[in-house]
Amino acid sequence: MRASEYVVSAYFAWTSLLALTLPISTFNRVRALVANVIVLLVYLVLLRLRQGEWVRIARDWIPQGLIILAYKEMGWFAPASHTNRLEHGWIAWDRLLLDQWHGRACIESLGSLIPFVLELSYVLVYALPPVTMLIVYRLGMHRRADVVLTIYLLGMLLSYGQFPFWPSEPPRTVFPGLDMPNVDTVVRQFSLRIVGNYGIHTSVFPSAHVSGAVAAAFAMAYVFPRRRALILGYFMYAMAVAVATVYGRYHYAVDALAGIAVGCVALPLGIWLNRRTEKLDS
């Protein structure tokens, strides 16, 4: 097994445990367990197939699709209702950043330019995994694809796995009409439509948008240490995502900070896991 496959297996084993222990409906419990069994069967089939080129490519790309399932499963663990206790504590930090420290005014000082860039950065998070893999392939480092994938998956799944323990809703829904951006853009309307139709109601802490972007930046820096422009671009993008989550009221500032922390942890953990897996295979 690859390091990334150990990460995926551990995550879905964890969600199986959550499905068996959390107070959720029987329907959600069963569909989570069935989905996890199907994931396991898919990997068993792949591992039994001959190691052809198409199998290698499939093993690079299948985990990226499983990120969607991982996210949706967390929605099945959502509580029946939220007390919003955490959110009322977190909002104070947001208002300090956006109002008292004039964060919103600085972002909007050039009109719609910076808000547009931030909202676009937020939306493009959904394209980050395939784009990153394509860059790895294009630069001829497909043999290191699993290293990048492992670090990125850890960045995402370490956040997802915590959601049931931090029940919370985004600031735009808990505090409707308050602390909102003064600038509206087409990209923002598109983004709100996505999160409105496909969002879950389990938790917003830590921000997986941020942890995934930060983990991807660290992964690319690790695999391509000499490509400074690429590394700078990834880290600037991760910073834009972190700011966008708070400015756009998709997350609280503490969510973004926690996401940064998770992304940082994903790097050494991913490196260790890849080296450990290589030793087991040798």
C-alpha cells in the first residue's frame, strides 16, 4: 500500500467508528458504513491488479475523488441542532480583525479588485487537487505524486476528522446580515450558491479550505525545492484562501488559524509516513 492509501484507510476506519458511536440516524449510520466498505473493496481490487501504468495513474487520482465522499460523510454526522455557543465566542476575534483593526476596510480599499481575487481564490480550492497533480505530472515528477498526495490528504482529512467534536455553523448563517463584505462580486454569488447547495452542517472548525491549501503549498515546496516561483505562488494562494474565508464570512478567524496549524502538521507527518511506507516495501 502507498502512504496515501494508509491515510485514506485510516480516515474511513475513523468515520466507521464515528458512525457506530455518534447519535445519528440509522439511515446515516448504515450509508456511512456501506460507503466505507465500498471504498475498502475498491482498494482491494486495485491492490490485486497487476501494477500497470493505468493502475498507477488510478491510484494517484482515486483518492482525490474520495475527498468529496469524506466531506459528505461529515455532513451525515451533523447534530440535529446547534447551540452556537462556540460561534458567539469566536465572533469577537473576527470583529476585532475586521472592524477595530480595519481589516475589511483595507481589503476593500481598492474597490472590488481584492475582494474579487479573494473570492476567486476561495472558489478555486475545489480545483486545487487535480491542478496540483497535473503540475506534478507536467514537471515529470509522477514518481513523487504520492508524497504530494499524502501531505495534501492529511491536510484535508485531519480537519474533516475533527468536525463532529466542534459543532458549529458559518458566521454568515449564525449572524445573518452582520459583519458582511461591503463589496459583492459575481464570483461571490457563485461561491455562495455552491456552499448553500452542497455545504454540510457539522462544523466549520478547522477550515479544511485553509488546511488543504497550506498542506498543498508545503507539499510542493518539499517536492520542488528549487522552483521558487511555484512555491511562492502556492503560499500566496494559501494566504489568500485564509483571508478569503474570514472576509467572506465562510469561516471564523480561529477556523483559519486552526487550518494553518493542521496544514503545517501535515508536512512532517506526511514525510514520516512516506518514509515509513518505503521501508516497509523494501
